[in-house]
Amino acid sequence: MNPRALAKRALLDVVASVTQRHPVLLPCAAADEAAILHVVAPYRVDAGVLQVDIQDPARGTLTAAVRVPEPPNSSRLHWSSDPLPYDGPAALRFDLRTGQVHLGDRAVGTVPTPLPTRRFCWALDLDLAAGGRHSRVTGHYVPGSGDVDDGYYSGDNYVDYEAESLSTRDAIVDLARKYPFDGAALEIGCATGALLEDLQRAGFDAFGIDYSAWAVEQARARVGADRVWQVDIERDLDQPDVASHAPFGALIMLSVLEHFADPFRVLERLSALVRPGGRLFLTTTNAGGLGRTLFGRDWEGYFDWTHLGVDQVSARSLRDGLHRLGWRVDQLETTVVWDGNADPTHATLREWFANDARFRRLLIERDLGDLISCVATRR
């Protein structure tokens, strides 16, 4: 932790001790509602043209800039307009194919295209004629497509799969210790083999299958060619190598159930590979969570174009489906406000979840978190 962070932490600890309250440092965007530029804009850009409706009635000079993500948690300037006269509500239109930008009916510049990432944001600053400034950042993404290969795991969908999956992988290993099982584990959607390697280091016998030929190649290099198979389990689960090791003592599905077009049909077929008393360790998305309820089609669950069944999986449907398929749920809870939108108004929920235990408990007790963690036992 750097010195500035240590100083902040010490100050907050002193305030907490004196007031018996939980103090939180909020960003500047939280300070004054009057300073937030009034805009309406979609997160997902489907049509190739993004329209940002600037509805602020004040007059002044507007500067509009495109920023793109820069790992791990920052952004960099990609393009900026000259100061533009602003006379009241107007549409800012950005053609992602040509890069042309219009404010109302005026052409105001050309953004270099194609953009380097699927995510980007507009940083809008309105310097008011009457004095002061209204500002807003609007977050956006372009729907993805294509193969599940190295690009998918390192930029097209994940920024860095290995780093982003670390905490979830650790949680799965901890659950495997808490809920022991006999025999080998089979991981569905093992990706590049990071969890398989973690399980082996923890003393578990584990095998994996994945749809992606590129990912299977990476996983085999980590844990052995005889432990990972390329299988499209929605089309063909009759894989002799898999069957020769069944029945398995555990089935592991780390952020994979939502990828299937018919998630519970796949789970039914996979259940047959697990012995009675075997475990299921599963993480997935929650279509019944607060994020989808508030944001609709702008929910983060739709960012990954391979989430074919994301609307079908929720805490309720998972409980019902597992019971129907012969599983006893030992543990199921939802967690996290999942939202990658750069707009600071979206950050509100993320900050509540991070800083207020009461808010976290509210979401958990009502199954309103955006992600699900589940352990079940085969009856």
C-alpha cells in the first residue's frame, strides 16, 4: 500500500473510532448533483452509431473527448474536440465506422477508428456561460464476435483472464476443501487451465474440457495433454476419454453455465457423469440480480457475446433446476454488483457494495447480487 493510501486509511480509522461510524471517501462526482451534466446514453452500441443525448439546458462551451481503457484500472485520451458552442439540448452522434462526430447538425471532428478496444467512454465538460462547469463520463461498449482464442482472453472480452479469475479460482479451491469429495474432479470450461493447475497444487486430482482449441492447447501445456480434452458438450458429450474416467467425484463449472444456449439441458447431461454423493462447485451469473433489474440490456452480463443462456440462469432457476436434476443444494448465495460502465453514476452501486456491509447483506439475503456461488451434492 502506497503512503497516500496508508494516510487515508489512518485518517478513516481515526474518524471511525471517534464517531463510531463507518466513514467512506467518495469521489468528486458524488459531491454536487448540480455539477453533473444531464445526459442519456446507451452502454451497448448496437447500430454502429452512438447517440449521446445531452439534455442540459444551460449554455456554454462543450469539450468532448474519447477515452479508452488502459490496464489495469485507468484510461487514456484517444481523441478530443476543440471547444464547441453549446446552446442547449443536442445530440452528440459518433459513427464508429467512419469516426465522424456531429453535435446536432454540425460536424465537429473525426475520431481515429477502429477503436483499439471494445470499451470506450466520452468525457464531456460543459463550461457554463454563467460560470462553473457541468461534467459527465459516459461508458460504452461494442458487441463482440468471433473465435474464443487468445484475443478473447486478453482484450476482446477479458482484459487479463489469469488476473481477473484469480479470486474466483481461490474461492473454488477453498470450497473444495470445505466440501470434500472422493475421486477426480472434472472442470467444464477449463479455459487456459489456471484452475486445474491450482487444484493440482492443492492436492486434488482434476481433469478439464473446453470448447476452445486455443484454450485447450494452453491448458495441456500446464497440466498435461492427457488431462484436458476439446469437447463441444452442447453437441457431443460422448467423448471416450471423458467417459473412461467417469464417474467423477466433483463437477466444477467456473463462470460457464451462462455460456450455453440451453444451460439446464447441459447440466442434466453433465450430472450423469457424477457419482452419487459427488459435488458440484459452480459460479455463474444471476439474471434475477439488481444489476439486470436496474440496467436491462445495459447489464454487464450481456458484454460477453458467448453468454448465450445468460437470461435463463438466476438464483431461483438454479435452485429449481438442481432440485429437478437430483442435486441437493448445500450452499447458494449471490454477491457482487457487476458493472463495468465508466459512467460515475453507475459506480454508485459498486461503491455501495464495496463500502456498506448493510447493502451487501441486503443483496445477499434477497439473492440480488449479480453473480452466484453454489455448492450442491448429487443425491
